[in-house]
Amino acid sequence: MMVKRSLTIVFACCMLAAGLSASPNDRTTKWVNIEQVKNGSGAGLTQAFTGKGVIVGILDIGFDLTHPTFYATDGKTYRIKRFVDNCKDADTTKGHAIPLGREYRTEEEILDLQHSGDSKYHQHGTHVLGIAAGSGYGTPYQGMAPDAEICAVCVDLSTEYTSNPESPEFKYVFDYADEQGKPCVINYSMGTGYDPKSFYKAEQAFKKMLGPGHIIVAGAGNSGAQPYYTTKKRGIEAGGVFLKASNDKSSREHHFISNDPFVLKLIRVKGIKSPVKGDSLTFDSQNLPTATQTIDNYQAQMTKSDSIYTLKLSFIDPEDFDLDGTFILVVEGKEAQVKIITDIYVSVHDNTALDPRCNLASEAASIVAPSCFADIISVGNIVGRINQNDLADDIPADPDGVMGVRNGTSSVGPTFTGIIKPDVVAPGTHVISAGNSFSTTEIRDNFEAFTKSEFNGKSYPWRLATGTSQATPVVSGIIALWLEAKPTLTTQEVLETIRLTSKPIGADSLGHPNNEYGYGLIDAYKGLLHVLGIDTSIRSLSQHQPEGMTFRVQGDVLYADGAADDIPVTFYNLSGTIVRQSKVENGTVSLSGMPKGVYAVQLGNQGSTLIRK
């Protein structure tokens, strides 16, 4: 029997936009230094690491399964190998123990389906998956791991599968990867607000799924500018927050975590601009009510579990809790220290004139679950493109200091358990990726695609979007490349790679890691060198790709197109030891006698690259 849950799903994507007259090159790849890995030549795959042999899993909504970006760059080889649609009847998950939606196991079945059951209203998943693993299909909008295989699950927002962070879809994707004998990274650009009743259980469930070749990457969320958390500290007689609704959700939960006795007062204010207070409820944490109490036209009920108190407000008329009214939550007790966590969709605002005790809320602890869990890679959003008219190919100079800084909406830590999050950041502002060709014009803001591709007699859109939803698949795709290099990578090894190779961002006073940027901006190339065991501290090995050159290996010959003759060439093995020194002759370098494997190649003072013989 399917049980509905009460958690609220939060999409890490906060804005979609379009209307451009030209097609800018997506500079995301330059921000994260992935051109060093893929050679930066648009859709051309001339580098050694492109995600081959790796499964990129995704749980999301709004999939266009026919978009050409989900084919290989030749437009022929289809790369979505499994698809589960939870919008379909949950009775045909063939041969699988987990009761999911309808399963599609072959290319023919998936392409006959064409799109997920919710694609008329959503295109989030199409855009996100394109960033992680899209081939680009001849455009500049190639994803991070264009040769990875894909296992996608469309979640149903009305069922337990997405409202429960233990979602069995994660296990489904890992089980499929294990069946194929391939490593897997799962991208989850969604999340839920804090639910203390399931937090610990969910975190432990995720931990059991992880291990060598099993990585989960999740968006931090877009509540960085939304205060809904505070602590009433010990020694203060009383403190709390003001609540103001931001949607018409009829039931809201607020949580209070403390091992100290305290008194909670819920006071209704008759109009946010008016100091007149209406009805109120008072709860003593040591003497909880045993039945629902009704005051005015709302209900309140509190229950206790392991020193976590949950106040649930259920509104007879949802419009009662609207932008014209407010509530005050006041915690009293000088010796009590109480964490206050409000519903993520409730605006906590400032009204000093009404009650100065209740302006304690901050933007901290806004990381959503499961991104807030210790063993999930948490990703924040930095500004990689200032606006949708910013069409420069290269990353431009930024005298105003806007580029490369945290998007103000990107959620910040620490988590409720005191962990520094996010772990890493990536460009997530105005990122270009695939659009869903099956969505209706009513979707979102009735926007149009700024450019399109023709494929199999149909026009497919490319769109701009902003949010940690977009930053997250950048990191997921890069980790897929690292998994190609080392299929047994664990979460802790990935975090260690991020720690050692990311570019620190933010004021020195924040320290590193910090609760805005984690360890900083992910670096695909330096991270890959670390995963391969190459000493990135070798002074003679550049950390940038030679400009104007492309590389390919055929047999015992390295072709260095664009390289001038007589440029000195140094080859390093995975231990950072020089194994050969040579020079370019007629655009080539001999590899004769060198064992098969991966090498870092330094070309004079012009830069370095990775090759696989």
C-alpha cells in the first residue's frame, strides 16, 4: 500500500530564462577546468576521460527522452539504458524487488515512451541531465561526462518516493550499475526541508547505499536568502521568530530541539503592520497537550520525540495564513537553549517594532536534505554568467566582483548537526543545457528557447537556468570522469580530492572549508591528476591546457596538432616521475617503447595535458 508523506520537496532550480538572440558558448567548462580533460573542442571528444564505462544516475522530473543530447556525439548511439517513470502505474517494475513505477529496459521501449508522464509541466530533469551527461549534439552545450551511460528515474511528487529521503529509487540506480559491473554517481538536484522524525533514519539509509563506486551528489538548495532557523541561547529570557507564509500550503511543521525545559507561545498577530495581538497558545515542554486544541481558525498540536518538539499548524482555510497575517513563535526559559527550525516555505521576517525578542532568525542551516547529510556531496551555486545577455566566450574581467561569488540564493551551512556544508561549489547561474521539447507554453514563465537543434525531423530547445540544480550536475559529471579513472572511488576519497584540489573562494576570514563555498570551486583537471596519483605539486607540470593545441594518440604516436616543432616535451607517469623527455617533430611525438597507461605531458612552458596510450 502506498503511503503519502507530508514532507515538502524543494527544487534546487530557482529560475529559468530565455529569449536570447544569439547562442553563447557555455563557459561552465572553463570555470571548472574540464577542458584540460576533454580538450575543450565543443562536441569533439579528443581527451582520455569522457565518462566511458560509468553510470550517471539521476532522480528528477520532466524528462524529454528523445533529446539528441542523450545520444552520443555521432547522433546514433543512444545512452539512456534504463528509465523508470513513477508517474506511470507502479505494477510493472520487471524483475526488481523494489516497488517503483513503470520500468523501461530497452532503447526501443524508452524511445517509444518519448517522455516522462509529467513532461507537459516540467523540464527540470532534462536540463539537469544535459549538464551532467549531455553530448551537446554539435553545440557548445556539452555536459561534463558526454560518454557516460545514463540511468534515469522520474519521481512522482505526489507519492512517498520523493517525499521520503530514503527513496528506493537511489537503490534501484545503484543496483542497475552493480548489475552492469560499472561505477555510478547519482545526481539529485532536489531536496526536502528538515524533518527530525526521519532525519537520522534517512541519513543511515543513504550511508548503507554508499561505498566504492557508489557516490551521491545533491544540491544544497536555494534558501540562502531565506532565514528560517535560529537558536534561543541559554541566558536569554525569551526569543523567537516571526512567521509569514509564502504559499498556500495548508499544513506546516515547525521544530524545536532542546534537552532543557522551555515554554513555547504561539501568538497570532492581526495583520503584519498592526501591533494588535490576537489569540495565542502556550505549551510547556514538560506538560504536553494530549489532544488537538483549536484556537480561532487554525489548529495546533505538539508531540515530543527524543527532545525534538514538532508544532504542526493545520489551517481550516489556507488563505488564513497569507501575506496579510503573521504569527509569532516565542520560546521562554532563561536556562533553556532551543534550536528553532521553521517550515522551509514559511518566510521568517523582521518586525522589531512589534516584538524585538523575535528577530533572531538567520540564513544558516538552510542546506536541504539529503545534501545536509555527512556522506552526501553537497554543492553550492556560484555566478558563472552575470545575466542572460552575457554572451562572451571566455570568462570576462569583472570589476564589480560579481562573477565567481556565491549566488545569494545558494543555501548555506552549518547543518543542524553542526557540519560545514556545502562541500564544494560550481557555476549554477544562467547555465545553458537541453530543454524539454514536450513541455507546454504554460510551463513556468511561458518562455521560449534561445536556440534550437534539428534532429530526426524535430526541433529541440536549449535553455538557460539558474540554481544549485544546475551547479550540482556539473560536480556529478566531473566525478563521473574521476570514476572512469578510478572506478573504486569512495565518497571520502572524492571529498579528499575536492579538499586538496579545489580553488578556495571567499574572504580569508571565512577559512576553508566554510559554510558558503565549502572547499571552493571544483577543478576537474587537478582533481583528476590527484585521483590518478599524479603529484600536482610538481613545479614543472603546468595546471593549464596549451592554448590552440589538440591532442590524440594513435598507436605509438602522439599527435600534437597546433604545436610548433622543437617544443620540448616531458612525460610523467602516475607517480609524478619523469619517464621520457622528447620534442615535437612535424606535429608528432613518438611514444614507442612506452607502456600502455595514462601520462601527464608537459609541452615546454605552454601547458600540460593528459593522454592515454
